[in-house]
Amino acid sequence: MLGFIPGFLPFRIGKIILVEWAIFFAIALWFIKNIWIRLFLLWCILRTMIGLNQFSLITLHTVVFIIVLFQILSDKLNKDRINTVLNIICGLAILQSIMVILQRFGIWFITYPKGINPETALNLFPRTLYPIYVFGYQFKAGLVGFLDNPNIASAFLAMCLPAFFRKKQMLFIPIIIIALFFVHCFGGIVTCILTSTIFLIMKFGRKGLLFLIPVFLIFAVYCATNENIPNILDLSNRKAVWTFHITKLITKRPIIGWGLGQEQFLAPIIRKEIKPADPRWLHSHNEPISLTTELGLIGLFFVCGYFITTFLKLKKNNLIITCGLIACLIASSSIFAMHSAIGLLLIFYMAMAEKGG
């Protein structure tokens, strides 16, 4: 075991790390019940042992904490508590929507947006920015609700949407749609449309096609009123980063990846390779690519195994939880949802899925 400890670490610190790994192994082998999650955690620990640095160790601690949270939630949830969790998700989404709508009309409170590069943003996404006054200063910012990034704000609303696929809660869906329109982020709108389409088809079969008419009308209105569509569909920045990850990183270590947390460690290389260099690209903005970059095809296999078996187990038992998982997966394909706080939504949906809805 001592052979895994890098030579630059003092022996005392090395012993502490060995103790941590032993605890993590014990958690994976005896505490985690789902076989796919257990294998995933074991692989995360082994991959960290293969190439240890501060990024991988910190990320491993985060992964262990999240998986333990998942298991605790899975053990504690029952039918009544699942309804309570879904109601809490609805409440947070409504609060987020109200804050977005107020921000659209210049009313900001509790949170303020992060600073952005106005030159880049104004060229690419002029309609997503609105004037805001803070302590007498005016600048342009995107609508974020209680979050700090328009893309994350939009994805959060889309990921919460399945919790509203219940009779009483459906009345609040228009508020979510209005907020999504105001945020003007394509990823959230697409996630909303695709998730709604899947729900209607699974719920009503062929009859669900009739309900798709208003869904696609909403999407058509969004496209017709959004002058940024050509820039959004171009995806030049994202395609450049995705191509770089696949051709320069994943293909070099396709099986075991570069290690947990290494994507940000490789960020300077990414910035240098992508022309023009853009300081935003700390990761690929695509969670499957990020996962494969860090944990290789082995890590991707365990994650795919979990979702496939979970979907087969759920089937039509609970479309809300199924659509919640689907919304999280769709949102993760264009932004860094799992690298932010909203990734906890996926953990709650996963925990509810363990109970079969």
C-alpha cells in the first residue's frame, strides 16, 4: 500500500491518507447497497490511488460525501417522504422562477450575479443580459435567480420540472416556462421540451402526441423570439472543447482516464489549445465527456450500468422520478450541472428511484 503514496508526501501524511482510503473502502463495501454505485466508488478510490494529487484527493472526498448522502436518503425515504421531497423541489423552483421574473424587471435581492466578460457576452448573447444597479454602479448581467450563472439557473428549472407533473402542481408550470424564457438559455429550454415530450408519450401513448402540439408551439415561439439561435446552434466553443477532450485527452487514456478532479488541472492546456483562448473552459461543459476524461471507459460503464438498471426497474411505476433522472441527464449534456450545487437534484432523484418511486 505504501507504494501508492507519492514520494513528496511526508510519511505521517501518507499514513493519514492510507487510513482515509481504508475508511472509504469500508464505506463502499459495507455501507453502499446499490452494486453499480458501489463499483463506481471503488473505482474512484482505486483511480485516486493510481495517481494521487491534491485535485484527486479533494474530489474523492466530495464523491464519497455525495454517495453517502445518496445512501442515507435512500434508506430514510418512503412514499410520504418522497412526496415531501418533490414538494420541496417544487417550492425551490417556484422561488427561483419568482426571483428570475423580479430580476427581469430590475428587482434584485438576496443574491447578485457574478461579474462577466461584457465584451464576449454582449457579442454572443445580447438578449440574456439586463441592466442592474448595485451601490450606484450600473452593469449588464444575466438573470440567475438565487444561483450565480444563467445556464445553471435555466438547467435548475428544467431539472425541477418533472416534480410538477402532478395534478395540483401542474398549475405552476406556466411560471416555470416564463422564467425559462426570461433566462434565455437554450439548454434549459431543450431539456424542458424533451422531458415533457418523453413524459407525455410514456403517460398517454399515441394520445400524448396531441399534447405535444402546445409543447412544440412554446419551443417555436422561443426560437422565433430569440435572436441568439444562430450562435447557440453553432456551438463552436463547445464543439472545440468537446473535440479537444475526445481527441487529445480521452483517446490517450481511454480505459482508466486521467483521474478524479484532473479536468480542472488540465484546464491551462485546454485554454491554450482552444482558439481563441477562453478562461471559462475549466471543464468540457458535458458531463459524460468529463466523466470519461477523468475516470475513463471503466467509470462510464459503471454509471451507464446504474442508469440502465434503474430505468428498467422504474419503467412506468413512477414517471415523475424517471423524467427527473432524464431531465438531469439531458441538462448535463450541455453544461456542468453535476459540477455545481444543482447536481444534488440528481442525488435526490436517484434516492427516490431506489425506492421505486
